[in-house]
Amino acid sequence: MPGTDGADGGKQPVRRGKNVRGLRTRQVLLEAALSCFSEYGYAGTRVSDIVFRAGVSQGNFYRHFQSKTEVFLESLRPSLEELTASTRRGAVGDGVDLDTMIALTTSYLTSYTRNRHILRVMREAAATSSEDRFAELWLEQRGSYVERTARWLRRLHHQGRIEEVDFDLLADVLGSAIEQTAYVHIGLPAEAPRPERIRELAVAVATVWHRSLPILEESEGAGSSAAAVATR
């Protein structure tokens, strides 16, 4: 039977049940923390709120997390990973046509909608909290998106498809457009947007992106349906 060596050279059984219970308790705490932060904000959430919602003791909380800050950062991780995955170009490649940009923007805004409460709290905590880690995390997440966009712009330039410009600055401006749209129109309202509203926002942002690119020659024409929507 798998185990660890005891003091007498024998095997001590691994307490698998305890490990499973510990992982389950940790997950319950993370889910409760996510719910509390989304409802009360970072400043308004107390450890006592989290443990009450999780149905565990404060002692149990501190066996898994050192502080409210740690559980907040940990509860953010899945949302940030999903948001990052939503903007990977993958199968669409380096297309610069409007249809492709609308599809990618819709993917981002849909992911933001699913995680809108905690993403709003992260941004607000970064701006108001004395915890430097929140601002660092927000800037890191934003910087990663801008950096990937700048690399995409440079690829387009190397392919002879767009003029040479300040790619880092353009990526920053384009990133700000989608980021602010998501925060104002999805993160702040009391109700989540319906799919048709997400589509409307995606078309507006994608059109700004499309018109901002210093395109020399489009190898992929914009789809007529997307163009029709964009000009309504």
C-alpha cells in the first residue's frame, strides 16, 4: 500500500480522505469568496462573510489561505485565464477582415460577461486599494493583452499587410477601447447584457479596430453581412 516511511522504517498510510476533504473545503471557500467579492466588492468583504457563506470555521479558512488578499487573488485566477483564452486567435489566424475581428471581440466580451462581477472588482481594487499586488495584477493582465496585440500588428507588418507605425502605442489604444467598453457597458450595469447587446458592442469595437489599422492591402475582404451591420 502506498505510504510514507515511519520512524521505525515501516509505512504510514497516506490519509487520502483528509486530503480530498481539504481540497473540497478549499474549493468551497474559493467559491464563497468569489460570490462575496462579486456582491460586496473587495473592501466590503470580510473573512467572516466568506466563512459564513462557505459554512466553515475561520480556523479552516486560515488553514488554506493566509489572508483575504490571498483568497481574492486565488479566486480571480480562473476568470483571468478564461479571459486570456478568449482572445487567442487560434484557428482564425491573422485575419484583418471585419468578420474575424467581430468574432474575436464577441468572444472577449462574452467571456467578460460571464466573469463581469469579479473583473469589475479587480479593476476597482487596483485603483483604490493600498495593496500594490492588485494594481500589479491588473497591469500584468492588461500588459499581456497589449503585448499580444502588438506582436500581431508586427506580424501583419512583416507580411506586408499594414504600414509601419508605433505598434506598441496602437496596441495600447486598441486595448483600451475594448477594455473600457467591457467595463462601462458590461461590468458596471446592474444586469448582464443580452447576447444581441454583446454583438452590438462587439461590432462597434471591432469596427474601430478595423478602421484603425493602417492596412496596405486586405488579403481577406470584410464580409458583406458584417459590413452591413457595422453601417446600420
